[in-house]
Amino acid sequence: MTSDLHTASIPAEAVDYLRRVDPILAGLVSIHGALEYPIDSDLWRSLVSSIVGQQLSIKAAATIRERVAALDGGFPTPETIETLSDESLRGCGLSRAKVGFLRDLARRWLAGEIDPPHLERLPDEEVIEHLVRVRGVGRWTAEMVLIFSLGRPDVLAVDDLGLRSAAQRLYGLAERPEREEFDALGAPWRPYRSYASLYLWQSLKT
């Protein structure tokens, strides 16, 4: 399954476009160049990892993901999640709620409600509508899947506090922008708002 994990680079045409439309992003591009970012095109694994990592530190999430992966000698399939006991899943460090979320995901996956080839053909908003039907998957999680699993170029997660904090600092705003203000701020970045977001996230690391 590791072949589904790879690193992608922001396309040159997107980098050039963002430099032209936004001087702040032009400055970030000058500092960081064409960013690379991880893509996991295995949608099942991406969703499981997203659910496992919710409300946890990066280190804690990584530890629990490793334990979950070890349950099946690589990564548990939907069939495995359905057959494992609650005790086995809880033994990985998963909360009772997350065990329920994973079981709901597995049930919907096996029932064909989440079909990767079908989702890949849908517009972003319809993908989100499908994914948020899963217990424990909210809009933000679905948007992260769009960016980091399906590789969609024009997603702006207006609920992401990190992005909004970065915007406050970079654009000299008195307060962290509300969702609507941030959405308007990002309008010029279309059709590459995912890539603009990567630069904003990168700015938080420096």
C-alpha cells in the first residue's frame, strides 16, 4: 500500500498565478519556492488516519496510527475493522467514540456508500456531502481528504484556525478573520486555493 503514498509539488503554473494575484503569497513563494506536500491516494487509509488523529497531538496520533496499522500486518481493511473486537481497537488507544466512527466508516465502505472511483469524478462539494455522512467526519476532515488524498487544487478550509491565524499575521489584520472574511480574502486565489493554503500553513512553521 505504500505505493499510494507520495510527495507532490505545487504545479509551476499555480505558483506563477499565486505570485501574480497576491503580493503576500509572492513573498512566501520567494522564501519557500514550489512547495512539496504529501498525498495519500488510498482514500480508505486517509479517512481512517483522519479519524484516528482527531483532537490529538501529532506525536500521539502517529503512535496510535502505528498501533492500528499493526492490527492487520500492514493496514486494517474495512472487513478487518468490522470483525475486530472493541477491546482490540480500544487497545490501540482509540476512544470509544472513535471505535464507533471507524465501524461506521467500515460499514458504509462495504455497503458501497463510499466508492473511491465514483468520488473522484464528483465536484468538491458533492465529495464533502458524501464524506460527512460518516460519523466523526466533519467538513474540515473532508476538506483535508480533498487536498491530501484526492489532490484537489481549489479547496479553502475556512474553519481551519491555523489558516486564519496565518492570514491575520501575514495580512496585518487586527483580529483573526471570521469564516466569511477569510473566504473573501482567499477569493483571488481561485482556482488554486489549496496551494495558497499550503503556503499559509508553511508560514506557521517559520
